[in-house]
Amino acid sequence: MEQRKFGKSADPRLINYFFQLIIKFLNNKRQIRCIHKVEKLLDPDTKGKPHKRFLYGYLDKKDHIYISADPRKNFDKEEMSSTLLHEVIHVVMNQVGEEDVQCLEKLIWERFSKRQKAILKSYIPKEFSSRRPS
Ligand SMILES: [Zn+2]
């Protein structure tokens, strides 16, 4: 059976549409209240427990997004932007489970153009936030 291969040059309309959707959500304060860049991000579910877990990103119940700048999680701004995309996918598709969101993040991120990645990157705050998810 012949396997169809989808290269990165596959029809970009779906990716461009998705990009517009992501930006629309990022610009709507009612959907995403605020983005916080934090030095490290402890999983609030493991707070006070013996096995603490640190996260790449987190979306809290008040629609705040946290992005970890810890290089053991997000190595650079590029990875932080991919994590931001991940958290926005959670907002856009709030019924979709973690594994599928991870899958979508990878599929979409690697198809974004350099320019689209740069635009997403510009949403990562310059300053660190002291707020933590509760
Ligand atoms: Zn997730």
C-alpha cells in the first residue's frame, strides 16, 4: 500500500487559518487574560507533595497562561513560543486532552513560517512575573 506523504509544503491554508485563530485568542482578553513568564513553574497539583513536578507551561482556571523560562524546560524563546502555542490550543479546544494537544502543538508549530513563529514569540513578555498558578 502506498503511503501518502505530507511534506511541510502541504497546503498552508489550514495552518494560516489556525495561526489567525491563535492570534485572535491571544488578542482577546476575555479568552486569555494575561501571559506570565516565570523563572520556574511548579505544577500546582504537586505543591507540597513529595514528588514536585515542574512544567513547561500552564493554563489556570482564571485563563492566565504561565510560560516557564527555566532552560531545563523551555531551552530558548523558540521553545517558550511553542509552549505558548500549546497553552492557547488548550483554550481554543478545551475539550481536547493533553496528548492530543501535544500532538497538535508539534504538527502546527513545525509548519508555521519563520514570520508566524516570530509573531508568536512577540507575545512572550520581556519581564518576569511573580504570579504563580493556584
Ligand atoms: Zn497541556
